[in-house]
Amino acid sequence: MSPKEIGQAYNGITHLWQSDKFNRTNGIAQHERAIAFTQQQRTALDVGCGCTGRFIDLLLEKGFAIEGVDISDEMIRLARQRHPQIRFHHQDICQWVLPQSYDFITAWDSIWHVPLEQQEALLSKLFNGLNPGGVCIFSCGGTNTPDEHTDRFMGPEVYYSTLGIPGFLKVIDASGCICRHLEFDQHPELHAYFIVQKPGKAACTP
């Protein structure tokens, strides 16, 4: 599926995230863990920000100046309603040039919609977009090997891909970054997440 088709699919299912049944704590504890690794808390980017604003609220509370980007124009419209003071970008993250570098980048349940052949380049771009000491958290399909498929679990057909755990570790290492945390947080489901840090200033020791 093309990015445009993914955006159109999400345009029609925004109600799933606006429902009172949606768990707004989803991913929050994981983000708290990731934020704890940051050396500075100035700039942040939410990739595939959606419309709930829960990560934006958390990052604002931590003192970050945050931006959001999403391929769905309806998600962006709703996000702007919730946070009119925040800068949102309606863009294909694979083609978009990051406007600055960031101390924190989150890509929670989003970049797995990126075509498999573009996953490595996108992750490299996000890691390179970190300031020294910056942190990226992203979720992924925790398979042993690369995989891609489509399903209609949410209603419309949606595409998913993953490099597999060894593939993600390879990209992290090639980018000169460090894997600080890897967890299968919904085991036995194959939902995993990484916390990745770009090397920064060494901590002072007594």
C-alpha cells in the first residue's frame, strides 16, 4: 500500500482513538522509561502522532517543545483541534525533511506502516535527527526475520512491515546509536519496542 492509501485508511477510523473505550495510558509507561534516558528535554517529535495527543501531553509536561507529523490529514485536523498551539505537519515521514534535530523522537505504533524496503532508511533518518544524547522510542513487530502483511483488523485494509529484531539492531548499530532497552511489552503478542540513544556527553563521576 502507498503512504497515501495508508493515510486514507486512517482518515476513516479516527473514531477508534476518539472513543471512550480507547486506553489513553497505552504506551505512557514506556515513554516515561525512554524520557528518563534523555540528557536534555528541549525539542521533541511525534512521528505518526495521530489524534489522541497523549504523548504530546506527556512531553509538554516534561518541558519539551514538541511537533507532530502524520500521513492522515484527518488525524492532523483533529490533533490541531486538541492542541492548537502545537505545530503539526501533514507529511509522508519517508519523504519529509526533518526541520531540525531533536532531543526526543517517538514513533509509537506508526512506522510499521512504512514499506519494508524503506524501513532501514527511515530509521537511519530518525536516529540521525537526534541531538547528541537524544533518545528515540519506536514500536515494531517483534519477529525474528523481516516480514510484511496486510489485514483488516481495524476495518479497512492496512499494511504492516517489520525488519525483525536482528534487523532493527543492525540499523541501530550502523547509525552509531545504542540500544538502551528492548521489550516485548505485550507478550505473547509480537509487539515490541526499542529505546535508542545517540551518544552524548559522558556522565560525570565523583
